[in-house]
Amino acid sequence: MNMRNILMLVSMVISVIIGAAIAHGGHTGSSGAVPSGKVLIGLSLDTLKEARWQGDRDLFVNQCKSLGAEARVESANSDDSQQMKDVQSLLTAGVRVLVIVPHDGVAMAKAVELAHQAGVPVIAYDRLIKNSDLDLYMSFDNVKVGAMQAQYLVDHLPTPGKGSIVRIYGAPTDNNAKLFKQGQDQVLKPYIDRGDIKVIHEDWAEDWKPENAKKIMNSAITKGAAFDAVLASNDGTAGGAIQALTEANMAGKVLVTGQDAELPACQRIASGTQAMTIYKPLKSLATGAAETAVKMATGKPVIARDTTDNGKEQVPSVLFDVVVVTKDNIVDSVVKDGFHGYDEIYSAIPADKRPAKS
Ligand code: BGC
């Protein structure tokens, strides 16, 4: 973040970013004039293969529309060179602000540079872009997400605080995957140091793919050592792990964690093969990012209360709260928030086994 361009009000830990579009020169060069005409916002996604990102995209596009702007979306299919091409084509199309979910948080620093050369500010969406002059980071407290997953696991082992576990991390290219692990480590370390919790197998699921998580789970099962729980870092990897457990006739017998409150994960929680997930209110993130992008594009001030170190600088950040979801509060959290319908979640559960609707 260029200090010349950003006015940071340090009091009460509130940072105010004044018109980053103007700050970076916008499309009119460095004159400071706000571009007029249609507000075009670019959204460059890593992937649309997981349900979560389709939800983010739809909310983002609709919010842009309702603000009179237009969102142009590209998805890179987990490929860094494709994502660079996507960024280039969005810039060529004339987007005034670029919102990026990086496949690789390090590789996408180049995209920030490219955007700035075109006078376009960049918002890193959900995943941080490292070592760059990033304008804004909007996400959740990802270390806390990891800590919540691990705390749930520790508290719900058959003997709380003691047991053997398998750990499945996310994509090594995703900064969030490292933050989730960091939060998990913070909680687990004392138990592991005392020898109360034993990690019998651990690995990173490349590109967060369920099939890679399934392979990791199969390797753990093949080892033959008993385990009580699987600390899976998101719902996709939990799904892959649960498939492997199902094939080994172990589903529902070991605790499995997750994250994203995806519909299949909520259904697994309802049926008992997954113990928990983390609900991240995507509506707040996606609509917040769309609103912020449009503000930046039209030279309006944007408020960011947090900062995040991206290796180069303290990036102004907006971080939203998350909620632990278990069978006891699905209705009060994801259903109440309209994230999924009650009937969709409990479609496979007999009526007399379902919880009250509200
Ligand atoms: C997101 C998770 C998501 C994962 C895989 C992470 O960066 O924070 O919500 O499950 O990517 O797409």
C-alpha cells in the first residue's frame, strides 16, 4: 500500500482508504479524475469447481448489478498462467477495479503490478496476495477458522483432549491453507507436545481437490494405525476423506471436521458422517467486496478496520466473523441466514429424526 495514496487514520485502529481508484490514477492516468460512464468491475477466480465459489460469484455479480455496475468474471481452473491471462483480459476490457481470488497467493503479486500499471486498484478476495502493493484484503479471520476446527476436534474426541488423528491440509499454494494450519497448530501444540494427541498421518491436498484428500485418507487407513478423528481443512477435503472412510466402513465412526458449510457437508452433518463445519457468511464478504469495489471505482472512501502483513506491507483489511456449525445449530445458523434451505439439508433424514424448523 502506497502511503502517498492512502490516508490511514490510526486512532481507534480504523484505517480510511480514500478513493484508491483515484489514488492509482484510474483509467484517466494520474490526473486524479474519476472515470465516468459504465462502472466495470473485474472478478478473477481461481476456480469455480467448488460450490462455495459459485456462491461467491453469484452474490458478487448480483450486488454489482444492483449498484448499477457490471461485473466481468473469469475463472482460471487452478492454473496460474491462465489466471494471469484472465487478469490481462479483464484489464483490456477496461475494468476499473480488479477483485482477485488467487490460485497462488505468491504468483499473483505480478497481477497486482500489472493492474497498477494500468491504474487499476486490486482487492484480494478471501485469499491474500503476498509481497505486493495490494490495495485491500477482504476475508475472514482464517487463523481463527483453523483454531475453531482444532478446538472442536480436541473437545469432541471420544476422550476429550486425547487420541490419534489424521490431518489433511489444503492447497500449499493457498495462503489461507497455511493460516488454517497455523490456527490448528496453536490449539494442538500443547496436546501433541504432551503426547496426548498423536498425528498418525498428515499431508497437503493439492489444489484442495477432494480426490487428493481421498488419497491422503486412504494412505492413513492403509497404515493400519487406529485413529479417532480427521482434521480436514474444508468441506471438499472432508468429502474426499469421508468417501475413503465409507469404503473402509468407518464413516460416522471417526470425527471429521470441515469448513464452508457447503450443502453436502451440512447434509453429512445431518446424517452423522461429518461432525462440524465452519459457516463463513459469504453474503457479507461477496456483497461487501462488490460494494467496496464500486466505491473504489467511483472514488468514494472505503473503511478498513484491520491490517494484514503480506510480507511487503500492512495491507488494509476487512475481516468478517465465522460460526462453528454442528448438528445442534444448523437450523439457527445456515438455515436462519438463508444460506441453505431446511428441506435441502434434511432431504435424506426421516421427518421424525429432523430437528424443529426454528
Ligand atoms: C477458502 C476456503 C475454501 C478453500 C478451497 C480457501 O482459500 O478460504 O473457504 O474451501 O480455499 O477452495
